[in-house]
Amino acid sequence: MQRNRKQFMSFNRDYLSVLIFLGVLAIVMIALTLLNEYFLTINNLLRALKHLSIFSLTALGLTFVVTVGHSDMSFHFLSCFAGMTMSFFIGKGMAPLPSILIGLLAGASVGVINGITVGKFKLPDMIATIAIGSVAWGMSYLYSNGNYIYENFLTSGIIQFSDGRLFEIPYPVLYLFGFYILAYVVLHHTKSGRAFYAVGGNRVAARFSGIKVEKYIFIAFIICAVLASFSNLLLTASQGNGNVKGGLVLLMPAWASVYVGVSIFKKPSVVGTFLGSFLISIMQNGFTLMNAPFYIMDLIVGLTLIAAIIISKTEIKQKASVGKISKTNEIEAA
Amino acid sequence: MVLLFSFVAPAFSNWSNLLEIVRSASINAVLVLGLTWIVAMGEIDVTFPDIAAFGSMMTAIFVVNGVNWLIAIFIALLTSVLFGFLNGILINVFKVRALIATIGVTTVAKASAYIIGKGNPIYLKRISPVIQFVVYGKIGEIPLLVIIILVLYSLAAFIQDRTKLGQYLYALGENRQAALEVGIPEKKIIYSFFILSALLASAGGVLLAATFTAGQPNFQGSYFVDGLTAVFLGALVIKAGKPNVIGSLIGAILIMVLGNGLTLLGVPFFVGIIIKGLLMIGGVAAIAYSKNFGKS
């Protein structure tokens, strides 16, 4: 009886953070709708989703690295390298698809180096990835000495990669859902998905139960690198030029999305990351509609992350007083 | 390396060039002092470049509005300390990893720096003579700033090697669990070092504001990677793989020498980024193998 009750309580608490989050999201959406009549239109929501897809896909890749218990501080750097590689080949007159693939390959190869360094040689992850990332970033200057590349961008059809639409739905939104559904199935409904969590949870136990720990760390870093590169390729295509600093903006929103997700579900998860990036993106979209200056976007990212940290921990401490939490939460959201 | 550069690029060994290197290295050295100890403790702090920017903007906005320089600097340092304190709270009270906490705080600091100037740098018409003297002044032939840095670092080295605080610091870095069980006040130490780091970063920002005669919301440069490279190179040079203040000072100077030398040789600046990254990987790898530094 006692145990059942305990289970029920913990079940309740798990749902509580989700409910709190959905509450916050609802309040934000309602507030934005009231402040701006244009906000809740199909066109704007599609645009918000398109904007979301860029850093949400980066965050998805990072989710895998965080799931295996590591940190990647290189994905924004290496995404610049991937973006410049693609731009270079576009500029040389290559067709979009091969250029995109070469770009992804360039990003993935840096991911391989990350994976080997952290997984096999066991160097401290943060520092090693910062170092490898900065080498990759330096290499992205090689193609054009740091200048913008915009030759052939308008004529080669690369713009379609980001601006094309299928039945009125922008391609990036399709990529977004495609990758997220794939990741959801892999991470939450397959054996290897459980292995990722096992490696992150208890590495020794994972090793004893026959999981190849290094392999999963290696794969996680590659997934992170590929998805970050993919995001920056989208960004490059939508901006219509290759910029060595283009991908640097991906770092903070991706980390914030993953950790908002962690504070909702108490562990890194695909759904959590999506909800986290959705919350951040929808707020950024709302503020853009209100003509807020660009630096407000950073503030939103930072404050959301800090608020998520605070909310998730307060909740664990005051497990009994349910009413109290939602109240403080509403105050914070307001 | 100094000899090598003076050999291939004669302009390098020019006295004024050397002075310029030492002076810029000093500002970097202020930025990385706090970081050194945080890394030694086994944590990380990504806030220092943005807090430096925030400090420079705070100083600039008050000076432009007619506040005395020293008071403006005092306010800038005081407000920057709040960010360090916030880092401490998030890590201590809410038990979140230092990386996540500092990423959150640094974005807020960055945005605040932009908000102060509404997205633009704030240009300063004149620098107070006192600050001018601190940044550019000389006593005899040696820049005052260098003397200040030497004093600061000697003091830091004393704290690190001769006081209990320094020993606690390395104890936390070596074995957190054991350190907690012998009753080392972990929370107090985390608070004090994150606050110290913010204070020093902000002081570095003030110096940068005086150098550029402007408050900048975003210092165009690789302060973050440079700072970490300095710490890890330094750890490699002295004390067998433990981050330490004297090492960081040497690291900061080495990086300046490298950057300056390459520029004089006409090498594109991205080569510098690549070399620094490689040096950092080398440093980390060497430390990891000599000390089993990694947490695997």
C-alpha cells in the first residue's frame, strides 16, 4: 500500500513538471496573442516553426551527447566549418545536393575527431571539444580568408533547400519533424536508445552489461556534429551567403533548449528538447513581431534557462506543497 | 619562441612592440586569473568574456553621463559581481552543473551589455588621467600595468600556495568526495571563486574600455579560447598539469607573443586560431595522461 502510494506520488510529480511547463507555454502564447493579433496566424506559426527548426535541430543533436553524459562545446564552431565548406563548393558551381552532402561530411569528420578524443582517449570533454572546435573554426577561414561567399547562391538553387515548400509547408519544418520523429523512435523505442541512457546513467554498469560504451559516445558526438552542421547549412541557405561566423549563434539556444527539456522530464529527452526549443522560439518570434531589438533574443534564452533551472529544483525540494509551486511559477511567468 | 620570432621578423624585437605585447598580455592575464582557479577546482566558467564586456559598458555609460571615472568603475565592478554571485547560487543552491549555470548567466550578461548601449558601443571622449596612467603609464622603463599584474599575480600565487584556501581549492579539484568528507566548505569556496572571477573579468573589461576608449558590448576577439588556452598551456608548463596562476600568466604572454609574431610575419589571423586550438588539445592531452585529469 505504502509503495503504491509512493509510486503514485512520484508519477504525479513527473507529470507536475510537464503540467507546469505546458501552463507556462499556454500563458506565453495567450499573452503574445493578446499583444499582437498577427501572432496566432498560420503564416506566422509556420514562420516560427521554420525559425525554430534551425536551432531545434542543433539541440536535438546535443541531446544525444548530453544523454551519454557528455558535453559538446564544439558544435557551433564545426557548423561554421560545414557551412563554409558547402558555400565554397556552391561558389565553385557545384549542384546543391552534392555540396550539402560534402558540407555535412566536413562537419561529421570533426564530430568523428570529437568522438575519438572523448570516447577513446578519455580527454575532458568540455575542454577537448572547445579546442577541436576552435581548430575547425579556424579552418573555416581557409576557403575565402574569412570573407563572405555569395557566388552562385541565387542561381544554383541552394535557396530552395531552405525556402522551398511542399504543399505550403516550408521544407525546414519537414526536416524538423522528420529528424525529431526519427530521433524519438531511436532514442525512446529501441535497444540502442536505452543503451545511450545506460551509458549516461551508470557507465560501469553499462559496460558490465555488454554495452560498447565508447561506441555510443562516438556515435552521439557524430550525431551532434551532423545535426549542427545541417542546421547551419539551412541557416546559410536561408541567408544566401556563406559566413564564417554564421553558426556561432547556435551555441546558447541549443544548450538552453536541452536543459529546459531536462528540467521538464528530469533527463535529456527528444520531447523535452523540442518543448524547450519551442518555448524559446515562440517567445523570440513574439518579440520579433513587437519589433524588439536583436539583443533581446539572448536575454530570452538566458532567462528561460535560468528560470528552468530554478523551477525544476524548487519543485524537488517542495514535493508536498503542490499548490504553492504552481503559484510561484505563475508569478515568475507573469 | 620569442627568439625565433625576433629572428624571422626584426620588427618583433623592437622595444615598443615588446612593450605592447606585455601590455596586452597583462589585460588577458587579468581576465584569466579567476578562470584558472575555477578550472583548478574542476569546474568551468564561460562567463568571463561577456562579464568583461558588461563591465566595460557599465563603466562607459556612467562616464558618458558625467560620473567620476573611479565611481563608475566601482559601480561596474559591483554590478558584475552580481553575475558571479548568481553563478554561485545556481551551482550551490540549485545544484546544476557549472557549465549550464554559466551558459545561462553569460547570455544574460551579454544581453545586458547590449541593452546598456542599445546595441551599440559607447565611445568615450576622454579617459581620466589616473586610468590613462594605469593603462599606458610607465615607471622608469616598465609599464605600470605590468607592475600591477606582477603584484596581483604574486599575491595570487601566495594565496594559492601558502594559504589554506589554496589547498582546499586543489583538494576539491583532486577528489571532490574526499574533500567534502573532511569538511572543506565547498559552497563558500564556490561562491568566493565565482565572485572573484566575475570581479577580475570585469576589471579586465574596464581596462579594455580604457584601451579602446569605448565600452564594447562584444569584444571582437577570441578571448574565450585564448583564456582557456592560457590556463591549459600554463598548467602544462608548471606544476605538472594542475592549472595555476603563474602558469596562466606565462600562458597569456605566450599567446600574445604567438599572435603578435604571426601578425608581423603576415600570416592570416585564422592560422593563429588553428595553432591555439592545437596547443590547447596538446595541453589537455598531456595533462590527462600525466595526471589522469579526465573524469572519463
